[in-house]
Amino acid sequence: MSKYPPAISKQLKTGKPKNSNSSGATSLFNRVSEKAIIDFTRSLAVMIRARVPLVQALDTNIELVDNQKLEGILRKVRKDVSGGTSLARSLATHGKVFDDFYIHLVRVGEAAGILDEVLLRLSSYKEKRYALKKKIQSALMYPALVVTVALCALVFLLLFVIPNFADMYSDFNAKLPAATQFVLNLSHGLSHYFFVIVAGVSLLVFGFRKYAQSPNGRRRIDALKIRLPYFGDLYLKTLIVRFCQTLGTLLKSGITLVESLEILKKSSGNVVIEKATDDMVSSVKKGKSIKDTFNQSRIFPPMVVQMVTVGEETAELDEMMLHIAKLYDEEVDVAIQSFTSVIEPALIVVLGILLGGIIVSMYLPIFQLMNVIH
């Protein structure tokens, strides 16, 4: 008879072999992907709920995991836990894989004796964040691919096709049309200064990344992201989804409002939200209501503030935060669908005009010559 409950035994039988990459758990440079953490968290929760001892559950997950780095981390965690260290404290030594949010929830689950429930809630939360991230990446993938292919085609034309026209037109004594001359000059500049241009663009990208990592740069860029036409609204909605999901999950797990906001401040991912959250912490500590703190932030839409007010008055703030996250997640879906339906044909039209304009400009002298002959 199996030493595991039926659900766990089935999971072991269907577990992936080592070094399998079918789930995307093993990634470039052997990083630990979000999907691998989600799978581990859910699996551990199921085993603990089935009353499998923690050390034995970790042993089983070590066999199931297909990422070498995560496997090594779990072996260290298993060794610490078997030596008497708490799971939260052991996971905290691997902060690059398990963030503060994860550690706090695990610590609360261990202290309250509801580790299985907290881990299930944690895996659900991470799955929703992961799904949101994938939706945005999928929406941007096609436009990015189209722009990349178009840029490659443009560079190919300017470097290898246009110079042939330049040689042919150099024998003409007639003045070339302005559009044709502009394209020829562009091709000449790109051909003769290609490596200088590449070096310059690389320096600009490097400089921008350095500036974006500085405190002042992060503040300005994060504020600009929110103010951008259309994209800013979509970005703000994703931030609201993440904020409300995180706060709702923390409150539902029994963590106090102030401590939840402190954790949120560290994991907001945006300096503007981080500053607003910091102000919220100060206001709540002074005895102000959460409704007033949301109102003062001037980031959250009126509907969010009203729903937070209802949640506070009915003592169901955790449920209300999760409800807000669900509503805005649906709005993000609609916005992404609207974005893709507009951007795809718009890109095709713009790129068609650009490439078509270059081709037509190169044939303009030939058309003019034909008109003169007739």
C-alpha cells in the first residue's frame, strides 16, 4: 500500500522526469521561474493538507521538481527544517527566489497552524499574477515581432538594395527628386557609419538603463508610465490589480493592515505606488481610516475608493480588495483585446507606408524619365 494519500500518489506517478523542460520550469541560466515556484507551492500545500509531514513533503517535492537550482534550494530547506528550523526562516535565506511577501505568508501560516490553507492561497495569488503578466506579454509579442521584422527589412533595403540604385543614378546628370535624394543620403549615412550608429544606440540604451535604475530616474519614468495616453491607463489598471490582489491576500491570511501595507511598499514595482503606500502606512498609524488614505493618494479611481469604503464599513476589506482586483483584471482583459485589435492593423498600415514609400521614392526618377521619353 502506498505511504501517500491517493492524490499524492497520482501526482508522483505523473511527475515529470529530471531535466524535463516541458513546463518551462527550467529556464535560461537555470533560473527559478515563477511557474516552478507556483507548482512547488501548490504541491506542498496539497501534501500538507493531506497530513503528510513537512519533511516528507519536501522530500517528495525534491523528486518532483525539474529545475536544478530550485532542487538545490529545497535540499537546503529540507536540511534546515529537519534540524528544527521553521520553514519561513529557512526560505528567508533564499530571498532571491522567495520574496518578503512569500516569507510573511508562510510565517503566518506556521504560527496559526494553517500552513496548507495559506500555501494554497499563495499559489492562487501567484497564479493570477503570472496569468496577468503572460496576458500582457502575449499582447505585446505580435507588435514587437512585426516591428523587429520591419526594422530588419528596412536596414536590409538601406544597406544592400538602395546602394545599387545610387550607383545607377550616379550616371544621371539630372536632379533627383527630394524623396529619392533623402533615401539615398540615408542609405549612404547608414552604410558608412553603421558601427558608429550601433555604438551610439548601445550607449544610449546603456545610459537610459543606468538612469532608470537611479532613484530620480525611477521616479520620473514610473510617473511617466502612468501619464502616457492609453498605455498609462492600462498600466495603472495592472498596478491596481496587483495592489489589491496582494493586499487582499495578506489581510485574508491574518496579517495586520499596517504590516500588509509595509510588505506592499517593498513589492509594489512602481515608485509612485510605493510612495502612496508609504503615505498610507503613516496615515493608518495616525488613526486615519483606510478610506481617507486611499482618497489622499490620488492614484486610485473613485470607484476603488468607494468600494474600499464599503469594505471597511462592513469589516470585509480583504474580500473587497480581492473583488476589486477581479473587476480590474476583467477591465485589463478588455483593454488588452482593444489594444491588440487596434495596434495590429495600425502597425501594418504604418510599416506598409514606410517601406512602400522607400520603394516608390527609388523608382520616381525612372517614372520621370519615362514621362520625358513619351
